[in-house]
Amino acid sequence: MQIPRSDTMSKIVNTSGKRKLSIARATIKEGKGRVKINHRSLDVYSPRLAQLKIKEPLILSGDLANSVDITVSLCGGGVMSGAEAARLAIARGLVEYSGDESLKDRFLSYDRTLLVADVRYKETCKPNDSKARAKRQKSYR
């Protein structure tokens, strides 16, 4: 068995992003600019608003996006939180892949949530009640 040499191996970057209950795992490697989300091309991803949200880091990165292949696996949550999680994972991966500080600054100046996760999520329902916060008023008279 022959072990491949390190100079022939291409660079692969794995990153993840979270938003609410959605988790996105992105793999970035050398390629021709293909983007797949759950084994489907980004061009057929719907709704269109979510597709455009995922494309933001690709547009901001310029030529770098055309020289890498990106594969994202999404699980959990809704459509928009999944899109925001994928956007976060892709942006983090592009910064790590390129190692370019100016790209990181460009992402942060455009929108901080491209690189920093939004940790808010839905508050859970409380026991013996159907809502998260509002409680039934009590009268002691």
C-alpha cells in the first residue's frame, strides 16, 4: 500500500454553522465553483430568498468561490434558519480555506452574522402551560 504524498493532496476544510435548531456542516475543497446543499445544486434550492441568502458569502468572496467546490449538509430547523446556518458555515469555511484577513474584514463589515453565530433560539414551553412565557393570572381574594 502506497501512502499519498502531502504535495498531491488537496486542501479540505470542514466547518459548521448553527442557527436556532438548524445545523449546517460545510466541506470546502479545490474545484470548479460547484455548490451543493443536501446533494442538490444551489441553483435549484428554494425558496429563492433562502437561495440568495446562501449566495451572499459567495458573491462577497469573488474569484475564490469559483475555484472551490462547496458541499453543505443541513439538518433540523426551518427553511430560513437552515439558510442562515449554511451561510455561516460557508463564510467561515471560505475564510479558513483562503487564510485571507481582508476577506474576513470584508465579511464582518458587510454583516457580522456571516462569521459570528446568532445564539438566540425559541424559548421552550413551561410545564403545565401551553405557552413559553405568559402565565395565567392568579387571584387570592
